[in-house]
Amino acid sequence: DDNRPTLTVTYPEPGVNRELPRILIGMHDYYSGLDLSSFTVTADFAIEGGKPGDNLASRFRDRGDGVRELVLTRPITSLARSTLTVTVRDRQGNLSRVERTFTVSPPN
């Protein structure tokens, strides 16, 4: 197996978002399966009481069919240019990584 797992950040969207009420991630591997212990999600901003750079993966809930979601207790309504970094490996060790850059800015 030399194919990387499929990894997608559905929300937040790239660019400008009106608010950040949740983070939604999809992941799957057709061949060897995912190594869920390798799943990491880090942000370069504080979120849900965590510091920038903390691994948030344990806070995500499995929504089925490879979808993981973190619903924020209080949506973020303003955020300068920020980055989420998500990684996961398959059971063969192939790594997928997504960096999502976005801002949160309410409409004027």
C-alpha cells in the first residue's frame, strides 16, 4: 500500500468564514485502513480552552462514515488569518496532511 489516506477539511472553508461554530473533517483509507492513533489536529490559535499547538484530536466525535466533528461550545466570531493542520496515517505508515488557512469575520 503506497497510497495515502484521503483527508478533507470540510469546515472551516478556505478564505473568509462568517463564524466558526465547528470543525468538520473527513478521512478514509481504502487499503490498509486508518491508524486512528496517528490522527492529529492543531490550530495556531487558542480553541476550547486549549493553547495554540495543542492536539485537539481527542475532542472530536466520530459522526460515522469517516467523519469527525468538533462542535465548539461558543462559536468563534472573529479571528485573524489562522491555520488548522490535520494529519492521519494509514496502517502502512503513509501520511496525509491538510493545512487549512482561513479567517473569521462577521458580515458588516
